[in-house]
Amino acid sequence: MDELNSVASDSVDKANELVDLLIQYGSAFGLKIIFAVLFWIVGRWMISFIVRFVQRSMTRQKIDPTVLRYVGSFITVTLNIILVIAILGYCGIETTSFAAILAAVGLAIGMAWSGLLANLAAGGFIIVLRPFKVGDEIGAGGVVGTVTEIGLFVTTVNTADNVLTLVGNNKIFSDTIQNFSSNDFRRVELSFSLPFETDERVVVGLLQQRLGKVANVLSAPAVDVRLVGVSSESVVLMVRLCCHSEHYGAVRFDANGVIREVLKNRGDGQVEIDLVSGVVAESQQGLGGVGREVG
């Protein structure tokens, strides 16, 4: 009987020890869970505060809104990853293997989304280096038009024929970029031919006088008409006039009309001009040589 009482007493003692141990570890783990939740809440608040502080600082410096969104997203994702790893480490979870798994997943995603990430990186360079801005007329990636938006992955361009075109940032950044709005003015160049017997000095004088009065043509630099080619049958003249970028198309077409009028009056209708292409052409009664447009 005494032996049974002794065994029962030992069992009770062991059960009490097990309960005490469970209470001890449970309390410690529970405290860690509570502190981990607190760390998460405080960490998220600090991340939001840091992002808002950085964005306000950049706003005061008049940084482009696209840059603000880009930087804000990058800081938020990076700090959240650091916060999660720190909390796991505090809870006693080995983070070395977690970091290795995260790196492997990142590598796999990077290889699968290499084109998308290339566009993302190129978008960052475009935003920082600013080869163009919203509202500029550019030629890049095989597209010519006005920039309406610079996104993280694509740039939106509205072409002259009113087609909204999305071009990958990597294609733009790896190609030659022409910014037609960057300089103060843009030069329009047109060339055409006259019969060899024509006194080109008279035509030059008339064109300089008439072209200088075309709407939106700048007085400085002045209109320039030069003899640029001579053959046995014809002479070639080139017209150069300057305007602001937004008036380029209108000035080019108006200049074609003036050239046509001057040459038609001088040649008794023997010279015709293609107003669409801006090229001076011959009639069948004609004058030697075929003109071309430059620029």
C-alpha cells in the first residue's frame, strides 16, 4: 500500500512539474507573441512615418510625383521585409534559412520577370536622369509623339495621329531618344529644284520676304534660303526657317504653300508642289530635277 502511495505521489509531482514547465514556456512564448505583435504595429507605424517624411521632403524640393510613388513603394517593401525578418529572429525562429529561401525565390522571380524588371530599372533611370518629361514631344523606341505619362514599367506616348501608345521603358532607354521640345526652337528645312536658266537670286529674295511673314516663324534666327546644288539641268535651293516645337507641323505646311505660290507665279504654272510631303515636283511641261525635303 505504501508503495502505491509512493508511486501516486511521484506521478503527481511529475505532473505538477510538467504543468509548471508548460506554464513557464507558455508564458515566455506568449510574451514573445505579444511583443512580436507590438513590434509589428510599432514597426508599421514607423515605416509609414518614414515614407511620409521622405515624400514630404521630396515634395518640398518639387520632385516629380512619379518619383515620389516609386521611392515610396521601394522604401515600404524594403522596410517591411526587414521588419518581418527582425520579428522572426526575436521569436527564436532561425532566419538564415528563411533569408536563403527568400533569396532563391527572388532569383527565380527575377529570372522569370527579367523583362519586367528591366523595364522597372529603366523607368527608374528615366525618372532620375530625366531625358524627357510629361508634355515633351519625343522620338524613341520607334514611336514619335507627346509624352502623357512616365510609368514604372511603360511610358505613354500620344502620336500625331492621336493614337495612345505604350512603350516599354527598357526599349526607350536602350534606344536613341530624340527630345524635340528640349531646345528653344526647331528648324524646318525644305529643298526644291529650279531650271538651270532661272535666276535663283530673284527667287531667294522673294522667298525670304514671303516666308518671314508666315505665322509662328521666328525672326531670329532669320529665314535662310541658299543654293545647295547645281547640275547641267537644274539648281537646288534649300529653305531654312525656325519655329517653336509645337508649331513645327503648321509652319512646315504653310511654308510649302508659300513656296508653291512663289514658284507658280514665277514659272507660269510649270512648277507644282506636293503639299503633303513638302516636295517640289515637276509638271509634264517641266523643269529638270526632283526636289526633296530635309528635316
